[in-house]
Amino acid sequence: MKPAEVRVIAKNRKARHQYEVLDTYEAGLVLQGTEVKSLRGGKASMGEAFVRLRKGEAFLENCHIPPYDHASHDNHDALAPRKLLLSKRELRKLTASVQQKGLTIVPLQLYFRGAWVKVEIAVARGKKLHDKRESLKKHQAKREIDRARKRR
């Protein structure tokens, strides 16, 4: 059996800059039909999205999925909290890690794996200003090395 094709819908570009990613998880999403149709059109924004744990369940909050253009009056709320589908073991690990000081759960990207909508979430620690500068310097140095190799 071949692996399902992955098509990225939206990325949280700021997440890897502002956080040090420690562990990643793949979670399914509970969505309405109009939300899936809107996502198939490639419309979504994760810039301000975050994950909240409530009563032993995880929810993706502030992820903007615009209303589907061709829907009737039963369209979805664009910023509604959406339940994440994770196993009990994964939820226990996430809960335990968030209770540690300085750790949080951030969504990294929203994508289709085959016909299913998935979200990649990460347990992360916020970077300090000097850490951000250091990672920016490393990134720029790597780009310069790659450019030098290309010119050869």
C-alpha cells in the first residue's frame, strides 16, 4: 500500500521562528462539510492559531477557515474552535508536557493526507530574543554556503 499524498493548505510560518519545537504530533480535525470544501479551495489562515486543552480534549482555536462561497445559509463560523482527534495516550502526553513551565502547544501546518484534513501540532518552548537572533544568523550562514556551492 502506497502512502497517502500530502497537500499543504496553510502553514504557521511564525511558529518555528518564535518557538523551539520539541515534539510533533499529527491530529485529525472534526469539521463540517462547508469547512472541508473551503479548505479544498486552499483557503485557511493559521497566523494566530493555538491549541487549547479543555476537559481532556484538545481544540484548535483561532484558525481562520473562511465561509464557503457556494453554501446556503447553513455556513460555518470562520473562527469556531475545532476539536482535534488524538489518542488518549497522546492527550495525556500533551497535558503532562503543558503543565511543565514554559511549554505550550502550537499548530505548525494544516494539510490534506489523502482525503483527510490533518493538523501538525508541536510541543514547543518559547524562544528568547537572543535565541531568535542566533537561529536567524545560522539560517543566513546556511543560505550563503548554499549560494557559494551553487556558484561553483
